[in-house]
Amino acid sequence: MAKKECVTKCKGESSMLRNRRGELQIGEPKSPVSTHHESTQDSSKDNRLSEGDDQSSNGTLAQYDHNVYSPNNETQSTVYFLVVVLLSFSTRFYKIKEPPHVCWDETHFGKMGSYYINRTFFFDVHPPLGKMLIGLAGYMTGYDGTYPFLKPGDKYEHHNYWGMRGFCASLGSCLPPFAYLTVLDLSQSSTAALISPAYILLDPILMFFIMGSVLCMVKFNLQISRPFSAPWWLWLVLTGVNLSGALGVKFVGLFVILLVGLNTTWDLWRLLGDLDLSLILGSTSCPECLGLSFFPCFFILSHVSSGPGDGFFSSAFQSRLIGNNLHNASMPEYLAYGSTITVKNLRIAGGYLHSHWHLYPEGVGAKQQQVTAYLHKDYNNLWLVHRPNDKPDLVRHGDVIRLEHKETTRNLHSHRHEAPLTKKHFQVTGYGINGTGDPNDLWQVEVCGGRKGDLIKVLRSKVRFLHRATGCVLNSSGKTLPKWGWEQVEVTCSPYLKETPNSQWSIEDHINTKLPNISLAVLKPHFIEILLESHIVMIRGNSGLKPKDNEMNSKPWHWPVNYQGLRFSGVNETEYRVYLLGNPVIWWLNLLSLGLYLVMVAAASLALHRGVQLDKRRIGWVSVCMYVCMYITILVKTNLFHVCACAERCRVLREGGGLLLLGWLLHYVPFYTMGRILYYHHYFPAMLFSSMLTGTVGLAQMHAPDNDCVMLLTHPGVNFYLFNPLSYGMRGPLAHDPASTMAGLKWMDSWEF
């Protein structure tokens, strides 16, 4: 009976807590009938309420809600919001020009911004929007695209770089206001601001669109009672625009699309019996579709002139790039003996068959000349086509040929030594000199799906090279060689004869003055084909990123505990040092809040299910758990679990906090499955959600006196002040020196400042 009374009472309270925006607020009931019904129920239960019930009765709850959502508090929220905006922008733009040299990934993204200004094609493992916006910001602020961005530490000198940094800082400055508004709509309270660095990086841009997507999704959810109204359409479209931005900057944007999709699915489940379901279904799926439809626009703008990334793409793709040797080119149509050619692997990002003067190191097969696959245009990609008797003729399916490396005059060669990385394959080397060698230099060329006597068409024929002595086929494994192999792609001879793109090749460049030329304009692919290929190349390139020798990488378990930061530039006391590290108080409070949230929701849900009120007498064990927390005084005094005495409050905690917890999981857990190199900044999107969840747990749900809330917010501010050299760079002695600005602040040995 107690359970029924609690649920009925809380339903009555819940119906009175809607304002015209769909937010919680004390208001008039919808009809006299419902008012009379609820009043009757409430009066019939008054004499049966426990002490906990008395504290959360309608009168008390109304008084509490009136205090929270009064016009005075709306004014207070506006003031808080303006303070958050002011602090966010001022902390990021302070010393925006320091250090006046290239820092870490500015080497890549500043250079890519320059490529867009110069309309030069390049290869990148990320979608193009982020670099396009960086380039646009530089162009609009007077940067001419001429700085080379060679390596970290290079001085900018007279080049105008502040606009690109300022653009990233501007979007990063929007994160705390977005977080504030999101948590305000979820729980009607404020959240702690997140301080992130302001450099020429993709992450502030990515996080801006992620936070924009979440904020617009929450705003859209508040309009669910007014479908197809102007605000409903506005937030729907803005959600789609921000989703498109997130996906256009990094593939991590897929995670926030998944979050919006799951939220949509949950809404549809709740509305399953609605007659307008078919209309709502089409509308709520709009953000995902709109987000995906924006990407082709970014792609069209990014492909103009030939550049350093041409070799990552197919020959047909390259024929669209102005300045590429295949653009509007002409060459002999059929392969012939005596020709100079380049041979390209058909695996996406498989590379060109390549060799150079360097030998395989001791202990890696035979110590002969290296043969690799190289992803860029290079003179060392050229090979001469010979036949054993050098009789001039066209090359046909089934012919036995010899490929001589033009620069070193060594022959393409294989034998039964193990390949460097793929141990079940055979090693491929360069052997002999000036055309002399042995029978292991002979290869039988075959057209895939062809018949004996078929001619080999340049660019269009898929061919494979069968080693005559061992019976293996020439193969590009896709694995990156160590530093001794110049981090190029491993080439092997595979004993597995099944035809795959790894063992299929095409003849790209074809030079033979004795043969007539034909135009290659017919090879240009359609837009859908190049869009699909670009995505495959980016995804494979992204997943194939591996740590270089002596390069410091990070593991996912490091991130929530703030175990290790990231050095942007500088290593000694004479240099301007920049080290990326999270504010330890915020980081560890977020970690605490994740665990505390799960305990709170589990306890509150169980209590409500059993019809039990969570008063002080029933949560003594919770106080014991809180004792070990960093903010024991605040947490115990404010009685966190008392909030769940009402089903509406518990709903806010479970649904609002649950959405944020889901966002954290989607942006964090997948990194455990990734084989690519990972860095500390990959945690930043997940960090946004954990910070908002901390606000929901620690602020939105507390009946805390003002001085306690101020105390809770002051501690991160004090620590930001203490650790501000990390935000703005350090000079002088290192942290172990008592004279250092960071003396006494190296709380963990794994921090490297």
C-alpha cells in the first residue's frame, strides 16, 4: 500500500511541474477534474506520510520549486551564464600568441590549413571540415598560406598565425556555456566549466559540434509536446547541422550521431502508441540524414590541385586532380617491353612498388636491397620492363618478365626467406646489378580474369605477378615497416594464391616513345565513386596509425585518472614548455561522480520501486561512502540522496544523468577496441560528458546552501590558478626545482613537466 501511495503522490506532483517550455516548474493543473482528483488523493494520504514524506510533501516541494524556478533565480541563472562565458573566453584568449612557435599538432593542421588556402590536394586520415575551417580562419585574418609548418619549435616570425589559434580558442570557449545550458535544461542547475587548450587543433572544433549537437538535441526534446512548431523545427535542423559538423571534423563524430540516434529510439519507444508516430519517426531521423548529407559539400571543396597525398588514391581518382600527371594525360594504351612504368597496388592506400639503395638490416631475411610500397609519387617508383630474350613486343597474359629498378638497376627478386613482418610470406628484395641476376628475378604476369594472349591495358587491367621459382604472388601487406624501412609499407611474396586487392596491381605511369598515346580522360570516376574511395582511404589510414620509435602514446585507462599528459613543445628549462594535463581536481571529481551516480540511481530506483522514502535515517551507509570523497563535508551535509524522495526528481537524475552517462560511454569505451595509436586528447569528448554528469550529480541534485555550492565551485578555480602555467606555458626551472613555478605541483610521478 505504501508503494502505491508514493507513486500516486509523486505522479500528482509531476503533473504540476511543467511550464510553457516543457521545463519543470510549479504551475496550475490542466483541468479542475485532475486538480480535484489529485487533491483528494493527497488529503487522503496526509496522515500516513512518514517523516521523509513530510519533508517532500506537496507544500514543501512547491516551496522548494518556487525558490528554484522563481524569476529571481532565472535572473541569477542568466548572471551565472554570463560569468561562465566571460571566464571561458578570457582564460582561453589570454596569451593566445604564446608560445610564438609551432606546437605539436599545429605541424599538421596548420599545414593542412595552408593547403586549403593554396587549393592543394593532400591526404589526411580525418574528414576535411576541421582543416577547411582552420584555413578559412587563417585566410580571413591575413595569413597567406606560405608558412611551411615543418616541425614543433619552429618560430612563426612574421607570419600571421593568431587567427587560426583564435578560431580554435573561440569554439573551445563555447564549450562551458554549452555545458551550462545543457545541464540547465536537463536538471535546472549549473555545471562546472571545462578548461581546454587553445591551439591550432581539431579537438576544440570537434567538441564544439559535439556539444552543439547535444545541446540542440536536449532543446529539441523539450519541444516534444509542440511537434512541428517553429522552435521544434529550429532545434531539429540545428541538431542536424551540428551532427554534420562533428562528422565532418573527425570520424569520432559518429559517436554523437549514435547518441542522438539512441535518444531518438528511446523517444519513439515511449511514443509507440501515438497516432502521429510515422511523422515523428521521419522527423527524428532527420538530424542523422542531414548530418551525413553535409559531408559531400566539404569533400567537393577539398579536391582541386594535385598535392602530396595523391599516391594514397587510385589512378582513376588522381585523374581528377589538376596538376597530377594523370590529369588530361595521354600515354600508350598497352604495356610493352622496354617501357618505363610505375606499378600501383589496388588495395586502398596499398602504395606504389618502390625500392631504394638501403638494405634490409641484419637478421631480417637476406641482407639485400629493400623493396617496399610507397604512398607518394617518387622517382624510386620507376621500373623497366624486360623479357629474358629482350624481344620487342607487347606484354600479354602469361608472359614471363623481369622488372629492373630504374634508379638502382637491381631486379625485383624473391626467395624463401621470411618477410620482415608477415612471417608466413616470403621476402621481396632488389638483387643483381645492371640487369644481371638469377632465376629468382623472373615473374609471370597475369591479367585477373584474363586468358592467354590478352593484352595488358594501362590503368584498367588488374594484374598479378606470379614468382616463377617459388609460386608465390607479389603482395602489399598494408603493414608499416619500422624506422629502418622508412615507415613505408611492407611488400611480400604470398604463397596464398587467392586473388585479393593486396595481390592485385595496375600499371599507372607508362612511358614508351615507340608507341602511340591515347587520352586518359575516359578514366575519370563519378562523384559517388570518389566519395566512397576517400572514406575508405581515410578510415584505413586512421586505423593504420602506429606509434613511431620512442614516441609517447597513451592508453585509455590513463585518461579518466589523469595519469599522464601530453608534451606540446619544449623539454628543458631554456625553452618555452607547453604540457597538456587536465585540472586534477576536476578530473578526479568527475571520476568520483561517475561511481557516485551509479550508486545514487541504483539506491533511488530500488527505494522507489519498494515504495520507500530516502530520508536521513535510511542512508547512513551512504554517508560512510561519502566520507572517503574529496568533498565529504559538502556531500554529507547536503544529503544527496534526499533528492530522490520525489519521482520527478529521480526521473531528472535517471534520464538526464543517464543521457550524459551514455554519452561518456559512447565516447570512451570504443577506444579500448582500437589498434591505432592513441593520445591523451582523444578523451576530451568523453570528458565533456563526465563534467556535465558531475554537475548533474554534485550541483543539480543537491539541496546545498549557497556557501557550499560556492565552495564546491571555488576549489577547481583555485586549482586552475595553481596550475595556470600548464595552460599558458612554463619558463625557467623544471618542477623539481624549488624555484620553479610548478614546484610542489607534480602530484604524480607520471606527470612530465
